[in-house]
Amino acid sequence: MGQFMTYETFQEKVGGPLLTEKGNCPVTPVIQMLQGKWKLQIIYELCIQASMRFGELKKMLKPITNTMLANALKELEADGLVHREQYNEMPPRVEYALTEKGRELLPVFYAIAQWGMKYIP
């Protein structure tokens, strides 16, 4: 697990190089992990509901295509943010849920919501 930084320390360092102990930028990989039209929306929907099936997610994310949703879910799963659970039933059932790592993004969504409440009418 990485080094914890207070918000005050972050503010001090943000004008210069912001690096981890290993000399890596901690922001760029996160932005790359979450970039794309649908990933943040998928994560947000999974924050609201404990788990969702593919069809439920598709319904909430209109007009996403099956391919876009499948690809985004695969990438989020590969990054360890989403867990895919397949049940051996007939018909087959698959549910998606946030991992602990994914749930740790909840404070980020809280901050976005606070900003939105302040600036978006």
C-alpha cells in the first residue's frame, strides 16, 4: 500500500513534482485507469447498488452498447476495481460489484457530488 498524504501536503506539492516513494506520478495512472466515456458512470452505478447484472447496468447507462459495456467492465475487472461473479445456473447469471479497491473511490464521488451541488444548478 502506498504512502498516505494529507490534503495540506498535497496542496503544497501540487505546484511541483508530485511523486510516490518510487518516483512515480500517483495521478496519471489513476486517470488512465478511469478514462473513457463509461467507466466512471459504471463505478458510480455500482456504488449505488451492491451488485448489478449486465442488463441492469445497460439499462442505467443508455445509450451504451453491449460491446462498450463489456469492454469497460473487462478493463475495470483487470484493474481490480470490479469483481465479476458467474453463477452456474440455467440460464447463466453474471453479477458485477465493486471490489474493496473500487469502493475506496467512494470519497472521490462524494467530493464530486459536493462540487456539483455547489456549482451545477
